[in-house]
Amino acid sequence: MLEKLDEIRSNAIDELSNLQSLNELEDWRIRYLGKKSTLTQILRGLAALPLEQRKAVGASANEVKALLEAALGQKRAALKEEELARSIERGRIDVTLPGRPLALGRLHPTTQMVREICDIFISMGFQVIEGPEVEWDYYNFEALNIPPDHPARDMFSTFWIDTESGERPMLLRTHTSPMQIRVMERTRPPVRVVVPGKVYRYEATDATHESMFYQIEGLAVDENITLADLKGTLYEFAKRLFGAERRVRFRCDYFPFVEPGVEMAIDCFVCGGSGCRLCGNTGWIEILGAGMVHPDVLRRVNYDPDVYTGFAFGLGVERIPMLRYGIEDIRLFYSNDLRFLRQF
Ligand code: PHE
């Protein structure tokens, strides 16, 4: 029995020195000190031994037990320490490594342009408002003097919205002009607003045509507003946006909802008017359509055209950064290519 205890002790101590992990150590504990271990069996069986043997075996068994328990404690502490050291090593931070760069967001070039343009009009006393992109035919066309068979509908290829038969026709607005009507319907003069927003045209896309783009509408209605106010306001706008030396040119144009209608051009800021690629050798760059609000439009919103007059204008937003930065394809704006977008 004493030899058996000796053997247990030396096997246990041998094995213990080779253990690598706390899991293995636990197996070891169960094997040598657990309830079913030989050592525990021996200690349990002591009472059955003759007195002399009981003393010797009991002393030795308890000694082995105490020794193994002490060794277990030491080994456990050592393994824990090793494990901690390993985990510290694994998680070590090299403070000399460069930090991860945070990508900086920026505003889309169109957003920047919308803000720049609106700021100019805000400083002249205009208010910025927005309106729906899904619009009734009434606001987009009818109320703007474009009845169903009017040839001006051809200027705007339209995305129609499916509606139940008998329902009023609905569409994606083809311009921001419907907001002229919506604003005048809900306020009385004086009116001074600019309306930025998306518009849609059902057209094949190419370098100068997108099916979605931005416009900014302007509307000013009050007593005694004349074509001179339109010219003065838009001239000031052109100078602020394109430089104080700019000259402007107004020519007649036709839009059903204004009378007279004009188109405004600025002298080419690349060649100064002598003719170049940007201005197509004309010396002039057309930037917007405008005109005096048609009396029929005023009447439709219950503004008395003998008392009130007004001017309206509409301009395409993307065209301006295209001119400024020599961007040759409007489709770049909405194709989400970061190589393009990061330049602004
Ligand atoms: N809505 C017109 C267009 O999209 C532009 C315009 C607005 C013209 C206001 C005159 C007055 O072409």
C-alpha cells in the first residue's frame, strides 16, 4: 500500500510538470485527487485496515494528498500567470503604428451649388422652400398654361405615374415651376421665393442629358414689379456667381407661363466673348429661362393681374459646375464614382 502511494506521488508529480493548460490541470486533479482517484479510495478505506497499518498508510496517504494539493496550487498559479502573459502579448498595442485615417465626408457638388445659389438669393430677400417631386398634371402643366394638347408638352418628356382610371393624372415633375402655383395658392403677395429640387425627364441620357437633375425656380410677385426688376435681379445674381466683370444678354424666348419670356446668357468667362470651345464660339453661355408671370397664371391663383405683377426664372443646377470646372458629362454627377465626387 505504501509503495502504491509512492507510485501515485511520483506519477502525479511527473505528469504535473508536463501540463500546459488549466484544462489539463483540472483533468489531472480529478485523476489524482478526485472522488474516484486511487488516493481517495485509499483514504476512505483506512478504517477497514488493522490499526498498525492504518497509522502508517494514513500518515503517508495524507502526506501525499497534502503534497499533491500544494503542487496543484502552485501549478495552477503558474499556468494562470502564463496565460495572462500570453493574452497580454496577444493584445499588445504598438503605439508607434500610425492611426487609422477617418475618411472625411463632403457635400455632393450639386448640394454645394444649390447652397451657393440659394445663398445669393437669400441675401436679396428671397426665401428658400421645397415642394413635391410627385406632382399633379394640374400644377406641372395645366395651371402653367399648358393644357393637354399644348405643343409645349413636347418640351418635357414626362414620367407618368400609374393612377386609377378617372383619377387626376399624376407625374414626376418635369420642372420646378409647379411650385410657382403652389406658393401663390397659399400666400398673398409680396412673394419672393427660390425653390431648389429634383426634376425628371423621360429622355435618353447622354453627356448633356440626365433623366433626373436639379433646378432652382425663382418667383417674385408684388405691386409694380417690372421686367427691369427681373433683369436687375438676375444680372446681380450672374455677377455674384460668375464674377463682377460679367455682362449679361437677354433674348426673347417662349414659355407658356410667362409673357414676355426671356433667356439669359452671360458672356463667356473663358474667352471673355471672343469665342472658344466652352461657349461654342458664340461668346455667350445661356444659363437660365425667365419671364414675367403670365396674367392667366396670376388669375388662376386669384391674384389680380391689374394689381400684381411678377417675374419667374428657372435654371439647371448641374450646368453651372459643369461650366465652371469643365465637367463634360452630366452623368458623372449621379453615378456615385468617388474619384469624381472627391474632387469637390
Ligand atoms: N420651367 C422652365 C424649364 O424648365 C424654366 C422657366 C422657369 C422659364 C420660370 C421661365 C420661368 O424650362
